[in-house]
Amino acid sequence: MSPSAKMKPPVGANDHVQGTANAPVTLVEYGDYECPYCGEAYPIVKALQERLGKQMRFVFRNFPLSEMHPHAEHAAEAAEAAGGQGKFWEMHDLLYENQDALEDKDLARYAKALKLDMPRFIKEMESHHYAERVRADFSSGVRSGVNGTPSFFHQWRASRRAVRFGVTVGSD
């Protein structure tokens, strides 16, 4: 990613966001639920969120690399379907925590564990109700210069307070 790369469109009302709009740091990830590198980044992002708390806003956009990861697009649709029932982040976390189990039966099992309306979830998955949403995220990534996952963009908001990034992840 070029240091001068601009994210298109900027973070907006249609994005999946954790944190407040007035946080001094916004981190946006274009991710693929089946990508092993995204899986490695997932606990690092979680650690940053834990460490920075209200100082960071995190945004996730779908960027399924379907040619390399055959389950990625359907997993993204499952996250969106869960989001339609107010459980995007719970499904997002389950998908990354279970990257080796992204078959349709697995997605249904996660939806059931989240207590989603199963007839609605199944109908939306079978009809690809959220495919356009996933494509819109992917297209915004392409317009922003994303060509692999994970890809991150950050935005800084001027603040008089220092933001400290001392994060240690993993073990030696």
C-alpha cells in the first residue's frame, strides 16, 4: 500500500464499526475470512483494540479473494447476514477463530450458536442477499489500491493527547 493511498470511499454509515467516530485513530481493514495472513492479523487487531480502547475506532470491509479462497465470499455473506440481525462482529470473530471450518454447514452452525433467526439466515444465504454488499466493499478496496489481504488504512485525528501504541502480541 502506498503511503499516499486514499481510501475510497471514506468511513461512512454503511461500514461495520467498533468504537466512536471521534476516536483519534481509525484503523480500517480490508479482509478475507479464509486468508491465513488475515487470521494472523486478527489477534493483533484485537490486542490494539484492547490496548487503545476508546482511542481507536476499527472498521472492517470485506475483500474476499475468491480465486484463492473458495469459502471467503460465502463467509463474508454470512457475516453480513449476521450483521442484518445485529451480530456482525460476533460472526466476524467466529469466522476468524475458525478459519479452517468455513463450509456452509459450519456457517449455519455459527449462526445457530449466535441465536440468529435461522430461516431468515438460510434464506439470505441461499439467495445471496448480501452478495452486492460484499461486492461493494471489494470494489471500494480495488478503488483504494488494495490488491491483497489483509490491507490496512489508518486515519489520524488531531488531538492534544498522545496515543500510545505499546502492544505486545504472541509469546517468545
